[in-house]
Amino acid sequence: MQEAALCQETSSGTESVPSKETFSGTESGAAGSPSSVAGGGAVIGFHRLKITLAPGETKSLIFLLGYAENPSDEKWEAPDVINKTPALFAISRLNTDAKIQVDFKPSYSRYYVNLGEISSYPPGYKENAGIFCHNNPWVSIAETRIGRGNRAFEIYKKTCPAYIEDISEIHRTEPYVYSQMIAGRDAPKHGEAKNSWLTGTAAWTFVNVSQYILGIRPDGKKREYHVSVTMG
């Protein structure tokens, strides 16, 4: 009842908090599939996989937001080659500050018990429609793993302080440290960097540059060198 009341209260405004029922039927994509719920009972996702592991066995699973989902009959463009057309289209939509903000608006303007932390931040900050910098090293690492080192370096430069000095009057943070996030369009100071000196972005960037772009990956016994970037 509380969730339904929240939905009704916000339905006429710019925000919408979906009820549990919205995701429990055919709209969930897989009828009858279990749902992940937030602390207050609100559904935040619906995909769940059942896997069987032998003793000592491990498996890695990658879950992605549905920005570029392929229909089941269009998954592959060749054997073992995934169809990248939807993903490339998504990248083209989100490759500038102006474009990425379209998907992030509107931000939450007040706290919702059933959503929790994401709605506790001011509009445009952190998870509430801010732009996190942690993701860039992960994407850059992925690019090196598929042999696109120069693309990985371009992504690295988007958050590297030495390469964004020309926007320092907007960025407004020290020109030699990484920041956790960039204030989103709904923030009073859109484009300002936040939480410098206190962020995993720096640690992940170090892993990216040292172990993947430069390719120096120690395994305890030896060092492997796989330089990804073509300089010239």
C-alpha cells in the first residue's frame, strides 16, 4: 500500500517510482521470474539466473543495463561474433555530456523509502543523476581485452586530469587528482568534479594504465607484458 501511494503521489509530477506490481507480471520480461528488491520492497531488477557449481568451481557472470539489448534472433552477426550494432548506436547517443544527460533526467528531488540511498543525494550528485568516473577505467580495460588499445587510451583521457585542463574553470578541482564524479545537469554547478582525493577512480585508473594499457600484469611468479596502445 505504501508503494502504491508513492506511485500515485508522484504520477502527476516529473518523477515516477514504479510499484512492485509493475514488474511482477509480463512487464518483467520473464513471467513469474523472481525479482531483486530494495530494502523497502521496491523492485529494482528482475533477471535472475540459476547455475549449478561443482565443489570448488567458480563462474563469472556479467550483467549490463539494457541500453543495447539484442533480440534473441539478432544476438550474433557471425559465429562467436556478437552483433554490436545496438551497442554502437547506444554509444553514439551517449558520447557527449549533453547526450548522456538526456538519459539521466529527471533526478529524484526528495527521499523515497523504497528506493533508499539513490534518492538521498541532492539532484545531480552521485547516484542521483551524477556522472561517476569509476566506470571509465572498467570500459577502458574491456577495450584492451578485445584488442582496441587506442580506443582504451581515448577513454582513459576523458577523466585523466592532464587531458582535461582546458575545462578546469568548469571542472574546478586540482589538476593532478582524480575525482569520484561529475555533477550532473540537475546540480547547481553542472560539470564540477566532486570528491577528489577520496575515490576509487584513482585506484582503478592505476590498474587500467599499468596492467592493461601498458600490460604489466604480475601473477606472483612472473610479469607479463602486453602493451595495448600503438604510439605514433
